[in-house]
Amino acid sequence: MERTLVFVKPDGVQRRLIGRIVARFEDKGLRIVGMKMMRVDAALAERHYAEHKGKPFYAGLLKFVTAGPIVAMVLEGNDVVRIARQMLGKTFGLEAEPGTIRGDFGAARTYNLVHGSDSPESARREIALYFRPEEILDYARSGDEWNFDAAKE
Ligand code: IDP
Ligand code: MG
């Protein structure tokens, strides 16, 4: 099944939104197969956001994601990359639709609460940056037969 990397950014942790953000993904029926609180150091931030190097917001972005602990998750589900991105909403809370995480919890143009991989390729790359293979657990939950389409399992 497809996997994606999602994390609650430092602003989400500081604003005490960890539980409410994680609950969104649980409510959606997605399976959390890895989760940890960690600190992003400068080296990891630079690797993760390499595509943004040279952009005006790059320095601020590195400062933002390294400012405090994050809560990183690997989510699993059919089409989970697209689904998680949809749940995040547009990049900034002041544009994101109500009903999305960014749309419901934020109104800023820099702090945007959550990260989500933007493609299956990015997800593979990013999961490997944040998680060791043994930190990702292969398991089923009782009731998963009602969450995931049998044909796609
Ligand atoms: P995404 O997180 O919605 O995929 P990207 O364009 O990939 O958005 O940018 C990565 C991150 O860089 C954003 O989540 C945000 O934290 C930050 N960022 C992007 N554009 C800006 C900007 O114009 N000003 C400040 N920060 C930005
Ligand atoms: Mg992006």
C-alpha cells in the first residue's frame, strides 16, 4: 500500500495541536505505521528542502522547521499521498479551504502547521530521510477491512 511522510511542524507542536492533527488522519482511516517526536537539524532541513534552495523564503523555512520539535508520521493507505495533501490544504492558512488542516488551524503566510509529501517519489525520499526502516511497522488494525478497499490491498 502507498505511504507518505507527514509531520506536525514546530508551530503545530508549540500551539498544542499535535493530537488534533493526528486525529484527522486517524479519523480518515489512514494507518499510522511510524511516528516520533524529533528535532530537525540544519543538515536534515537542507536535505529535505533542497528543491527550494535559492528561493527568497529558503532561509526562513530552515529557521522555521528547525525552531523546535516536530512530530513525524508515516501514513499508509490507498492513494495516501494525494489524500494527505488534500487534507493539508493549500500551502498557507490564509488561502487554505475551511475543512483542511491548514485552513482550520492557521491564518499565517509562513507558519503552516504540517508537511506532506507531494508525490509518491517525494514520499519515498522523505520517509528515508526521517525514518529508519525498523521504525516503520508492518501491521493491520482490527477493522482495517472496512477502511481499505479489498481489491487494492
Ligand atoms: P507545500 O508545503 O504546500 O508543499 P512548498 O511550496 O513545497 O509548499 O513549500 C515548502 C514549504 O516552504 C511550505 O510548506 C512553507 O513552510 C514554506 N514556504 C513556501 N513558500 C513560502 C513563502 O512564500 N514564504 C514563506 N514560506 C514559504
Ligand atoms: Mg512541497
